[in-house]
Amino acid sequence: MLNVDLHCHSNVSDGALPPGEVAARAKANGVDVWALTDHDEVDGIPEAREAAHALGMRYVTGVEISVTWASQTIHIVGLQFDENNEDLKQGLIQTRSGREKRAHAMAAQLAEVGIPNAFEGALKYVGNPDLISRTHFARYIIELGVCKDIPEVFSNYLIEGKPGYVPHRWTTLKDAVTWIRGAGGIAVIAHPGRYDLYDVALDALLNEFKRYGGAGVEVITGSHTPDEYDVYANVARKYGLLASRGSDFHAPGESHTELGALPNLPPSVTPVWHDWKL
């Protein structure tokens, strides 16, 4: 069975390694089919593709688009699209806008609770200043010794109700799915177990997603528990969605799961790659 990993990040967004190093790590961990899915950015794709092909891996274009839906941030992964599609590129530029202003507001809140110079500190971890994120602030907070790891940071800072949290309105679900489909790709709901959605809200999200042409859902992912693997396999079957698999790897020693280390999809679901020429 192919080892497929269709969700991970490089330092083009909030990962720690350049795309080529992420590719090498994926190959070393036995990945056969790989997608780099940086947040709201496709600039890492050429390096990722070149490295993957040089290593003998099959490469799939990918991106993870931030969406605001029902006052929550939802992530939509796009796969197998044309990264040069102009509507997609312009949509991602639009989605990235506003991050720097938000980052300054986050830093101001952190300064009030005794964490100085957080904007400048976070910038040290940013490969692309347009994509400064909470993860970059978290790494700076760890550097200062305020917290020991990422989970501790996100228990005490940068989340709703805690210092450093500044909400941001992203693009719409309709636009994200439309951009992906317009570029010839497949839209997948990322790590649904991470969202604070009751059954009624999840049903509304999935139906709206399908109405716009969304086709898949992550079933096996680094932030799902083994019990959730079964839950979202059932969701995929119930809603007629294809199932995806991805580690959501960001950095060595920081991510829940290593590249390529997840269990296989259950045989009861149809993989998102079932009709790809691999």
C-alpha cells in the first residue's frame, strides 16, 4: 500500500524546514506520494516538486487555505491543482493580507503580560513575512523560556480568551473551494476533529462544502486520535466524501506526528487519490 502524506508545511509558511528538506524527511520516512500544503501560499511548490522528483517521490501540488466559517477558522486543503492559476494566486494574496497588522496587535498584548519584543522575536522564525502566524510567536515564547513547548504555549497564550489572541477574518468557504476547483484541483476539509463544532454545525459545514464542490475530508491526520479516525471515516461515508491522509508536520520535535508515520486509511473509505495516475 502506498504511503501517502498530503498535508505538511515548510518555512514558506509556518513550518521550520525549507521545502527541499521537508521532501528529504518525507522520503527518509518512507513516503511514496507527497504534497506540501503551506498556509495560503504556493511559492514553495517549485522547490518541493523538484526535490520530490529527484528523490523518486510522486509529487502532488498542495495548499492549505484559511477560511472563516460561522466565526471559526476552518482550513481547506487544495490538492492536484495548477499553482499558476491566476484566480487562485490572487485569492491567496487576498487571504494573506492583514497578517502583519494582526501580528503587531498580538505583540502588543503579549508585551502587556511581560513578553517584550514579540513581533521582532517572531520574525526570526518567519520565512515569508507575509505569513507571520501564531506558530512563529509560539516559537519565540519557547525561546524565552516562558513555556517549554508548543502545547504549553497554546494553553496559556495566543488562543481565544488568552493574551496574544487577535481574531482575523479570512476568506469565505465558497471562495476557497471555488479557487481550488477553478485551478483544476480537489478541495478537502483539513483535520475536522480540531474544530469546535457540534453535530448540527458539522452537518451544516459539510453540506455547504459539498454544495460548492468540495470533495474530500481528512480522516487520518496528525491531530486526530485513533477514535477520531473511525468517527471521520464514518463522516466520509455518510456524506459521500473522499478520504485524505496527512501528518500536518511542521517541525522536528514539535509536531504531533512525523511525516509518513500515520496508519493507513481504513478500507471502508475511498482515498482522495483513488483515480490519480500514480
